[in-house]
Amino acid sequence: MSSLLNQIKQTHPHLYKAFSTLADGEQHLTRIQELDRYWELLKHPVRQVILPGTNLPKDAVISGEYDLIYAGGTLSLLHAAVMAGQYGRRVMIFDRQTPAKSTRDWNISRNELLNLSATGLFTESEVDSVIVRRYKTGWVEFYKPDGSQKRLSMENVLDCAVNADKLLGMAKEKVTAVRGSTVLAERSFSCCYRFDDHIVVKIEDGKGKAFYYKAKVLVDVMGILSPIALQLNEGVPQTHVCPTVGTIASGFEDVDFDTGEILASIGPADMLPGKGRQLIWEGFPAEDSQYITYLFFYDEADSPNDKSLLGLFDAYFRKLPDYKKPGKDFVVHRPVYGIIPAYFHNGFNRTREIADDRILLFGDAASLGSPLTFCGFGSMVRNLPRLTADLDRAIEENDFSKKHLEKISAYEPNVASMANLMKYMCFNSATDEPNFVNDLMNEVMIVLDELPERYRQAMFRDEMKIEDLMMVMLRVAWRYPKVLVATWEKLGMQGSFGFLKNLAGWAFSPVR
Ligand SMILES: Cc1cc2nc3c(=O)[nH]c(=O)nc-3n(C[C@H](O)[C@H](O)[C@H](O)COP(=O)(O)OP(=O)(O)OC[C@H]3O[C@@H](n4cnc5c(N)ncnc54)[C@H](O)[C@@H]3O)c2cc1C
């Protein structure tokens, strides 16, 4: 019996039992523990990984030279495939694990996914080949003890389940098909040395052997663990988080394969040590008889709660039968997990650092998505055409200053404002009734139900217009005045003012 699993036998018995049946349970446990290092990273002094060129060791040998080096091999592959395939740039991607193998699966709607063919990266039929299931309706529902909850149904939202590894694998093939571009596995980012006219990236293999590569720009796509994001944002790369765990499984007794359960809460908040948490489920049909279930909660990055994926996974396996009943043929095909990042921009525009001279951050490293609805995958797909065209232009103009690079960003004012609403979903046992989050969200569902369907579709597709959001907020406040007190308790003076600044920035932005 494996030792790593044994170590959690007493502390996380439900997770232990479930992972013991998986052939690669031990490997997943290692990756989960790697992600859980995030919580420690936030407490330690920030490691300096962007160093001046003068620090480059005299005996460093450059192993290769590229236009762009991508650290991290998940969403980077979509961007790099366009840069290599469409723009003819020499790219190198490396990952400390296996590139193009994600620990998640994604939902999106087909229209958004078609952005991938708009860039010329894939044909429409290639895009369709990664959709493993389509369904028409989805719903959102928040628990009420008396069963009076409003089930809000909507169509054409998050209605395509995407096989993430297949999509990334196809992108990887496009990269490696371009002469001079390369993808490396089991290589970890160590640090980088910045010169006026290039950047040198130091990476290490599994045995700690160092290699140096030279590029015009280093693209940081290392996700939530990015040490570059940590340094550029002075130890606060995220303000909020959404720890998420789940499985792709088959053999449930009671699932509907024609409907997506976009958000489903089935009980009041968990009163755990710390501030407590409002758990939320999601359920999506996937390939053949497979079904994806997620469990997650929203929280402040520095709250006193246990936010470990390990703890959440144990709760997932313990509570799963309350949400979907595993039948006698129940089998877990793959666990999925991660920490979804969020950032509150206290200003009229983006306040998070996402670039530096010769360094640019994308994906979760940039933390510009909204964890309420679409997250980083949706954000990357939606913005891919401009994120690639703009970086190609920067290469053309040979301008890699921070000022220039930070304009190549997936920041969207509507998404930033919407992400703020997540603060209302962060439960706090000191101020909230146990069913507070559910009661509030139930009122939002009633308001959306009274409005034409385009409102709810826009909200759950990150396409909300400011006047529509104002309409929803005013109606919710009218129906449920407690939200005004909650605004004060949850956002405070600074947060409320910051939210207003976000809204003003959105109102005056060209993207309305
Ligand atoms: C369970 C789950 C479900 C989700 N579902 C959706 C969805 O339906 N729709 C949606 O839009 N979004 C969804 N998301 C969010 C989405 O998965 C992320 O936004 C996306 O994966 C971010 O990609 P990334 O490449 O930026 O980071 P990651 O996916 O975190 O990838 C980062 C990569 O960098 C590598 N890395 C880290 N450190 C180093 C290092 N030092 N050196 C080298 N490599 C390193 C890692 O091994 C990893 O491969 C989901 C997230 C989770 C957790």
C-alpha cells in the first residue's frame, strides 16, 4: 500500500477510501498537495524570481533561443499555438508536470468556443470534436429550508462539456508541428534574468539540473502558484479564491443527462472553525455515461478557514450522496480540482500587476477571470484573438516595456465588476445567518426570473451590460433590503467605494 495515501488515512478517511481505488490516486494526491502549498506561499516572504541580467551565472550556457517562452503548459498551449501557427513565432513551452494534461474539465457554450476557429487555430469541425456532450437547458438554485427556492432555468449557457486534455493535446500538436517550436515536460521554472534586449529563463529538470533559455518575452502561465505573480503583486496575487474539487464519474442513480446544474446549493452554510463556508455544487453531463460533479465555496484568500483542497475533497466524498446518489456501479474515472483565483481591483480600472518589462502574465497567473461564472478558460477563449494579435504587434514593434505589455490583457471591466459580487457569497458566521447566502441568491434568482431571459444568459456568460446589472441590483435591494446591511458588512467602506469605482470605470469604458 502506498505511503502517501496512508498518511491521510486517519485525517481524511473519505478521500483516502475513494483515492485508494484509483490507479493514479497517489499521483493526484501529490498534485493536490502541490496546489495546497499555495496557502503556505502566501504566508512566507516572497521569493525574488525576476533578477537583473548581471546576476546570470558566468558559466550559464544558453540551450536555445525563442521569440516567446511560456512557463506552464495548460492554457498557454492555446495562445502559443496561435503565435506559432498563425504568426510564425518561435515558441517554447515547458511545464513541471506533463504539458496538455489538466486537472480539470471545462464547460462553455459553443458560440464562445468558436473563438478558437476565429483565430485560425482550429477549424469548426476540430472545435466540435472536443465537445463531448451538448445539452439544452441548465438551472441555478439556492437552498431554502421550506423548499420555496426558485429554480432559474436558462438555455445556451455553459451547455457544452469540453474534453480539456483533447483540446490541449490538439493545440500541442499545432505547436510542435511548427519548425523551431518545442514543448518540454517535467521542467520547472526557477527564475529569470532580465537584460535590456532579451530575457534568460532558468529551468530545472526533475534531478535539479539547470538549463538556460533566451527569449524576447517570458509568458507566465503558471496558474495560481506563479512565483512571478507573487513577486509582482508583493505577496498578494489574489484577494479571493474558490477552492474547487470534484470527479468525472459514472453510475449515479439520479442524474439528468439533458440538463446542466450550473449552481446548486443544498443546505445552509457549514459552521466550521474560522468563518464558516457556503458550499455549492455543480453537476454537468459529460461523455457517454459520465457525469461531472464539483463542490466549491468562495472565500477571502486570507480568511482563517481551512481552504485546503485535501479537506474539501474529504467533505466532497462524505457529502456527495446528499447531492447525487452513487449507485452500485458507481466509479470515479478522474478527480478534478484546483484553486480558482479572483482579484478585487480597487480602482477604476485593472489594479493587479500582470506584466513587467519583458514579462507578461496570462490565465490564472493573471487572475482576471470571474470565479462566479466563467473562469480562466472562458476568459482565455473569449480574449484569445486580441491577446495573440496584440502580442504579435509588440514583437513587430520590438516594444516589450511593462507599459506596452500590460495593455495585452484579458481585463474586462464588466467581468471585474461582476467578480465583486462574489464577496456576497463569502459566508461569515460572525455577521450572517446560516442561510444568508442562499436567501440572498434566491432573491437574485427571483429577480432574474421576472426579467427577460437575456438578463440571466448575460449574467452567466459574463456578458452583462452595466445598465442591466444596475437593474438587477436595484430590484434585489427593493425585494431584500437586508442586502444593504450585508454590503456594509461584507464590503465595508473601502470595498463599497472600490465597487463604485469599478462600476464607474465600466460605465466609461468602451466595453459596456
Ligand atoms: C475543477 C475546475 C473546473 C473548472 N471549470 C471551468 C469551466 O468550466 N470554465 C472555465 O472557464 N474555467 C473553469 N475552470 C478554471 C480553469 O480551469 C482555469 O482558469 C485554467 O485551468 C487556468 O489555466 P492556466 O494555464 O492559467 O493555469 P493552470 O491550469 O493552473 O496550469 C498551470 C500550469 O503551470 C504549471 N506550473 C506551475 N508552476 C510551475 C513551475 N514552477 N514551473 C513549470 N510549470 C509550472 C502547472 O503544472 C500547470 O500545468 C475550472 C477550474 C477548476 C479547478
